[in-house]
Amino acid sequence: MDGTRDCSPQTGAAEPFLLAKLIPNRSHELDWTSGCETWGVAFSPDGSYFAWSQGHHIVKLVPWPLEDHKINSKSTHHLKADESSEDQCGEKLIDCGQTVWGLSFGSSPSNNRKQSSEDQHKSKLQSSDTILATGLTNGEIKLWKVPTAHLLHYLKGHQSVVRSFAFITNEDFMLVSASRDRTLRVWDLKQNGKLLHVLNGHNQWVYCCAVSPDSTMLCSVGGGRMVLLWSTVTYTVLRKLEGHGGDVVSCEYSPNGALLATASYDTYVIVWDPYTGESLMKLRHCSPLASLDVDEGFRTGFVRAVSFSQQGLNVTSVADDGTRDGHVTFWIVSKVLPTLQHICRNAVRHMMTTHQVMLLSVPKKIKQFLIYKF
């Protein structure tokens, strides 16, 4: 089940309709068994590829958009380790060797300054390369080059399931990984995955992490209602956000960096100002069966993920009170024309923090609008 909430005034939109569905190629008796769930999906930064963790160690890399490629949902060739295969549709199947719990795309930043031949020899990555990170059940991380699906790096250090990733793509190119071992780890991809930092601050599983669009702030969420904001300069905790009533399992920054959304097993999505730590909106996922019982715990309808739309006009939540068959569905929703007010606020917030906005010599009403206090 999914729900969408407005983050800005807009006109009415038509109902979404189903574009396509991807179904794993496996025997019918495997459906509904452990390992068949889709634990992760992602689009590449340029929108040219879609990655799908389709259960039982397999990740499928599909060219996008679907209109340009006929989807082959019956591929049966499974790959091992760093081997890859390409069928006539340009799809890749990757066998990661372990159950894949997390996956994410990242692109190395363009580098205008000339690299020395020694630096080029040391790094397997070139400027603007796209990679796919996969987090495995045994705590290992495998990084694959897109679109060849060749194994680039094999990172070891976590002691349990790696559930989430975030890329830092300023002048550096680093990967942040979040694990059930209660830590986050920061890896330097320009130095072939060298471990730079181990972040300790969570006392239960870390479910998700996200980096702000300007790469200055890192959010991590986990068990025990924990939401932490970290500096990506010092890698120390900036602030702890409090407001959820259950484990926090997902987080994402808005495209302009002015908002942070977190989703929890308490069935709520909270939208925060990451610069002040203030809760701006509290949205309940509309699941009729979701409830919190002190004695029995959460019964059903857990909110599993939250995401902003491309223009930051909406925030969408997803709960697990639906299917667990491992299928992936694509929906077309009508495009909404942003208001001039939204465009102006978006432009300002791309450049200014909340504190900087409050110093502007403008009427109070305009300030309130710019900091999302409608």
C-alpha cells in the first residue's frame, strides 16, 4: 500500500495507471517463500537504468525507459561473482552470492583537473562513471560498474546485514553504508573503497541513511526511534530528532535540501527542517489495519519507505500491508505544473539554509513561506 501527500499547493491530478509489471522468473512453489521479497529498487542518476533486487541473490539491471526496450521477464541465465550476461534486450543479471538487502546507484563527479598517471592507475573509476552498490546479508558490499555489471570493489567490514547506502558526490566520491551491526561506514571510492570512518551513535539496527543534496549533512535512522543528523566534514552528530513512536526505517531529503522526511513503524511520516530539527508536518499512512498495541507491538501496516517527488511537490510513503510476491510495478502519474511560488521558493532554498533565510530583509509572511511554515 502506498500513500502520497502534498508538500505544496497544486492543481488536481488524474488517477495513476499501471504501466508495466516485472515478475521474477522462478518456479511457482517459490512464491511467498522467504527470499522472494523485493528488498530494493533504484533508478540510476541519469534515469537510463533500473535495478531490481528480485530475491535469491539476484539483481536485475534493466535499461530505461521501458518504451525503448522490450522487457524480458523470463531470463533464466544466472551469473556468478563478477560475471555478467547481456540478453538481446540489454538487461543484466547479477548473482551477488548472498541475499541483497540494499542497493543504490551513484555517479562519480566530473573532474576537470587533470589526474596524474599514478592516480589514474590507482583508481578503477573514471570521471562520471555510474556504479551500483549492493548490500548483502553477510555484511559485505559489492560495487558493480554500469552498464557492464563488472565487479569493481568488494568491501568488507560490517558484521551484519547492509541495508542502505548514500553517496557523497562533491569534489570527493564516497559511499556511506548503514548496517544492522549498529554502525555506518564511510568508504573512499576514489581510493578503491578505502575505509575512512566508522560512525557509532545508534544502539540498535541502522535501517537507512541519506545525504543532503549539497553533501554537507548525513541522516541516519534506526531502531529505538532514532534519527541522527551528522556533519560530513567532521562526521560527528549535529542533532538528534525526536518525534517518532517506533523504529524509524526510511529517510530522504527533498531535492532542494530544505526538508527531510522520515518514516517509522509507528505508521507516521514526519517532515522536518534539517537545519533546525523542527517538525513541520506529521503525516499518518492511511492503513486501516495499522495500529499500535502496547502489549503486542505493531500488528500490521508498517511504513517501510518514504520518498520525495522529483520537484519536491509530493512525498510518498509505502507500507507492507500489500503483497510480498517480489513483483515490481510501474505507474504513470499525471505531471503537475508547479506554481510560481513553489519555483521561487525552490530556487531560494537550493542556495540558502533556514538560518540564512531568517536573516533576509523581507516580510515575515514571506520568510514563513520560504521555511515551509505555510
